[in-house]
Amino acid sequence: GSLVLFQGGNNQSNLTAVCIAHKNMMMLVVIMSLAVFACKGLVEALPFPAPNFNNCNNSQGCCPAPYNGTISEKLYVFDRKLPMRTRPAAHLLDDAYIAKYQRAYRLLKALPDSDPRSWKNQAKLHCAYCDAAFNFDVLTSSGRSSTMRFEVHYGWMFLPWHRFFLYFHERILAKLLGDDDTFALPFWNWDNQSPEPPLANVIPLAFGNPMYDNKFQSSLYDERRSRCTKWPNLIDLQDALECANQTLELQTSLRQWNNRLMYTQLVTAAPISRLFFGESYKLGSAPGRGGGTLGVTPHGAVHVWTGDPNATIPSSDMGILQYAGLDPIFYAHHGNIDRLWEVWKSLPGGNRKDLSQADYLNTQFLFYDENAALVKVQISQALNINNFRYNYEDVPNSWIHEGSDAASAPCFPASTSEINEMIFNTPPLSTKNFTTFANSSITFRVRGPLEKQLHHEEVLVIRSLKLQQTSPLILNAFLYFPTANPTTPITCIEFFGKPGGFFNEFSPTLPDSKMEWRLALGYKLQSLGMDQFSHVVVTLVQLGLPQIIQLKNAQIVYFDE
Ligand code: C2O
């Protein structure tokens, strides 16, 4: 068996070479065990090198176009002469821009599949980076070699990878428009709940109308979308599977819930980088250990709300991650995600900044540029948006105020003695077995830390295993609210996050046993005035059809960044 067989033998790193050298010298058991030891330490500290496109293996036809040229060892160089482009909000486009936008996608869809920039090849590229197409053989802690799939979602790579993906997508469209370097990709401003037309939180007109302008079939339309997306339905970030008749009254509530969801996931649930970006992911670690708050919900919710709930592989779009890149709205959706990354960094609080670990910064990817050359990029290049020479049209982020705790009310007020009684009457999770939770809600208590650590973020970690995943898992989490149920609105001040996730339903390797949910507690306990109790009481509520979830344990820990 091979010891350390990095994907494609595409070894840029000296550390990798050390391991390979040991492997070749391995004649004696003694040397081998030394090599195992040496490589193990090194592997754990390595960022991912760029994958090898010519060594891609995927049963669902997701491999991107192979490359015959030579990939430069040097990192991609941004064109400093590009004009500054402002990515416009899709709901505010004028007819001329919509016409250009549609022409760009018509031209893209007309490229032959032999062109690595083609429509299908771009969707495949996204799929390959998330569907076991690039595998890395690594050493496990027991010293054995094991193959791990590579996955850009559900971990810290999510935002930078998609920023690059969109950038090259945009450059390719600009090229096809006849080197129109002013072209900027519109973004779908679904977080904007303003009731004033034109509405932002619906499918933008150019996407939703199959015959835009009655002239020609819209290249932005996709027939495989949920019936929820029909005009004039508002998006539902909180319960993306729900598709009730939207009365005016329900629409008023939806706006409030969407604002509340945005505020919670970007402000109270994401006070520090680790919670916002997600868990570390480097060579040797299992994929899917935990996405950040923006990447799980709302990102996943928009996919699920837009996608056809009856879709089966491989004919489906937005709701199935592997095929999401086949709906043009994917790129407008991710424009908003990318914009919200910048919004998050601009929020007050001091701890909202990009990650700075070397293994993160040195992680590399490959993309086809507008000239069909395969170029190498690295996460460190993605963090400063000015490198890309685009910015976003200014739109209100009203959820910062309208969804805030200050704008919410307690729904389960309780006195100190009532809280103590609640703690006493609530069981902890079983320490021996998994606690099964198949109903609409579960309530358990978790012991608080013995000593408060100032300047560190108090986080509730729930280790879960064996998710049934019959459909996307949609959960609301409440504090000190044991009667919370599926009809409890998230506008209650006790709402504090949305664990769960929108997994690759067709990738049985996810999620693995290391999956955890992490929910920030500190700020919320303060705003509830509840930071003096021995335990927290947590209620998880399942929306949609309840599925079997088995929880392993829950613990309160401190994170420092
Ligand atoms: Cu790569 Cu919205 O997913």
C-alpha cells in the first residue's frame, strides 16, 4: 500500500516531497514506522495543494475538462488595468442591462462542450469540487492510508472558492460579450425584505419569466425550479421547503422571519471568524466538519427554496449541490453570498475578520480563465476584494436593525426561580447512548462552564451523528424555551441559531461522524439576561417532515477567534 499518495502526484510542497522520499526508501519496517511518524505530523499541517484536473474520478460525470497545456507554477496575476466594475442588484436592472445579461448566457450556452469554458463544463467544475471527484490519500491517525474526498462546502474554503469561481465565470461572460470589460455579474438580493417594488426577495424577473420581453426564450430561465418560486411568492429563508399560499398576512410574517434569520446568522450566531467561515479543513482532515453560519443557512436555504423538490439526479438544479451550477440563478445567488461576506466584515464588534491561519491562506485551487487557460489561485488572494476590481451596488441591509434582538420580544418570560425549576426538570443528553430525536422537537440541558472566560466566545457544541437526511434538515434552536415547537416564530428573542444542513444527498460519505454543530451563546445569554445560571436549556425544533436525528453529546466551550 502507498503511504502518502497525494492526489494526482501534483506535489508542490517540499513537505509532501519529504514524505514521498521516505516512501521510496522504505525497505525496513523500522524506517517505515519512522516515515509514518514523520509524514503524519507533516500531513496534518498541510494546506490543500491544487487538485489535478487530469486525475479526476467521478461516477456522475462531473470531471471538468482535462487540460493539455502546462499550468504555471506561479499564482494567477490579476489584471490591474481592468476597469472597476459594480455588480448590480438583479431586481434593479434596466432593460438594456437585462438584454446584455441574457445575451451573455446565450453565448455561453452556445459554446461547444469541447471548450473548457462551456456552460456544462463550468457546472461540472463546481460539481467536481464538491462531489468526490478529487480524492486525496492521506494518513489517518492510526498510521494507515485512507482516501478522502475533497469538498469545498461545509468548511472554511466555502467563501473564497466561490469568490474565485464567480470571478472567472464573470470574466468568461465578459470575453464572450466581445471583450466587454465593463460587464459585472448581477446579484440576487434575496436578503432585502423591502415591500417597495421592485421586490428583491422574489425570483428576479429576468430569471422567472421564460419568455422575457416576449421576444426570445430567456437564457436565464430554468424550468426545473420549485413551484414556490412562482411570482409573486416571497423567498422563505427560514423554512425553505414550505410553500404555502402566500396571503398578504403571511408575506408580512415572512419578511420579519427572513430579517430575523439574517440578523441571527450574520450577527449573533457569527461573532467570530470560526463560526462565520466554518471549521478548518486541511490535507488529512475529513471533509464536511462544519459549515459557517452564512454557508449553511441562508446559503443552503436559497438553494432548496429555488430547486425542484421532486428532482432526481441527474436532472435537477439548484436544490442538489452537484447540479446547482446548471441554473443561471446559481451565479446571482452566489453574488449575494459573496457580498454578504463583505457586509459581515463591516459589522461592528472587532472580531469579524478573515481567517489568518497559514493552512487556510495557502490552500490552492485551479480554474479556467477567460482564455481557457488553467490558472492556479490561492485563498490568500481572495480575501481582499479589491484584487478582483469589482464591488457591489449599494443596497440596504435592513435586517441589521429590523431583525435584531432589540426589535424582538421574549416569548417565554420566566423568573429566576422558574428558570431554576426548568433546569431541574430538563434532562441532559444521554452520556451512554445517542439520544434519538425523531419528533418535532427535543429539549435538553447543558452544563455551563465552571469559570467564565472573558474575551472568548462561549459556544454550544452539539455532536450529532446519524442524520437520516431524507430531505434537507431544517432546524430552529431556542434557549430557555422548552415549549418551542414548529409554529414558534423565530422573531422570539429566544431564537439563537439554525444548525442542521443541506447536504449532498447523493454523497454517502457526508456527513461523517465528526460532524458538529456550533452555536454562539455569549451575546444571546446576555441579551436574555440569563448568563448567571448553572445550565442552559436548549430546544431544537424540526420544520418540515421530522426525520431521525441522533445526538451524541453537547458541551459548552470557548473559542478565541
Ligand atoms: Cu457551491 Cu451554493 O454552492
